[in-house]
Amino acid sequence: MDLNTIEAVARPSRREELDGLAPGDAFLAGGTWLFSEPQPGLRRLVDLSGLGWPPLVATPEGLSIAATCTVAELDAFEAPAEWTAAPLIGQCCRAFLASFKIWNMASVGGNICMSLPAGPMISLTAALDGVCVIWTPGGGERRVSVVDFVRGPLDNALERGEVLRAIELPRAALARRFAFRRASLSRLGRSGVLLIGTREAEGGFVLTVTASTRRPVQLAFAEPPSPSGLEAALEAAIPPELYHDDIHGRPDWRRHMTREFAREIRTELTEGGR
């Protein structure tokens, strides 16, 4: 879609050129949502592509994903063999159910900043203890976990003038065992429920609930809970009003599937079943 209110496009090549964001300005990464509907309040776009951020950087500490990294680039990443949770990357990329055109333009950071319940990059990075690296005006930086960064639909932790620089996934999380469950009301529909469980070698169990809830919900246990303990923890962590309600799933269905998938994930990661 043409954005006929845009009067200028800035293409910064240095960090200091990002300062001075004014009302009517918006950062542009992939732009797949930005150009999908009218944006009458915008007058200027600040294109982040000229900053030259490396899409993916693997280090002994883990994986750093640039906010401008595309879904296609992330899906093509070849992870070290010891990163046993790396297959989650492909599974979450495919949860987009989008065309190759979207894959080659949509950015990981854009999907997270949109903060929609069904955002699969939120599911991936939240489940792997992702931390958002945020550049603040004036050259500063702060870090916020993905779970805390996403506050609700179209609501995130960015303040005016701040930009999401990268998402860091720690090596320890990438080395966990995992279980993935996803449900939609139609074969090619948007995710209505997406749960990821991870298990540490020493016994810790983490369950991350996305898509069914308005924001990510993460439950961490020092050791795997009993079925009743898991049920009680879900009940306490997700009040009825936190379940999302839209055309892709009613709250009662999302709640039911969340509990069903949680039980399956617990069994898979603790008893070896599927």
C-alpha cells in the first residue's frame, strides 16, 4: 500500500543519526505491517537498513539476532550441533504461514515490536530466554527480557526515540531440550495457541505460553511439576481476562488448548512420551 502522508524518508548510516525522533516519525525495518494499511499519523520514515547490522552473530555466549534480520535469514541459519533447541527456529518461522515475499522482508524485530499475541518471533525468543537490546536516545542502552518487553497487543516497552537493536539468546537456553505445540482454527490460519516447553539437563522445566494470551506468560519450575501442580500454576498465572479474544479463537477454546498442550509438553519432557 502506498503511504500518501509520507513527506520524507531518512536513511541513517550512523547511530547518532537516529536521535531526534519526532511525532509523525516511525522507524522502518521490513515494513510488512507498516505498508499493509493506512498510516495517517505518519509523516516521515526512518529506514534502519542502512545501519548495516549483521543479521545473525553466533558466539560462545549464544546468538545475537539483529532487529532487522529477516525471517528468511533466520530460517536459513545453521546452528551449532550442540544447540539442541535450534530446530525451534524453523518451527516458529513456519508459524508465520506467510509467502516467500513476506519471509524476505519481514524482520524479527518488527514482529516483536508489533507485540501481537500470534507473533511467532515472540514465541521463539521468549521461550529461549531472549533479551531485547534497546538503544536509547543519546547513545545509551538498556536490556529487557522479551517476556517483559511485550505488554499486550500493539503495546511494548519502547519509549519515544528508542529503537530495538537486537535480541540475544543465551547459549544455555539454546542447549535445552524442547517441545513445541501450536493450534489454529484453520489449516493455514493464524496461531490461536502456541506453547513451548524447555528442559534443562539438571532438571529445570520452563513453559512459555503465547498466542492464546494477550502477552507472553512464562512459568519456570526448579523441577518438573506434577500434572495437578502444572494445572494450578497455569490457573494462577493466567486469569480469564488474559486469554485473547478475536476471530482466531475464543478465550474458552484457547484456555482449553493451553491446558491440553501444557499436559502434553510436560509428559514429553518428563516422561519421554508424545
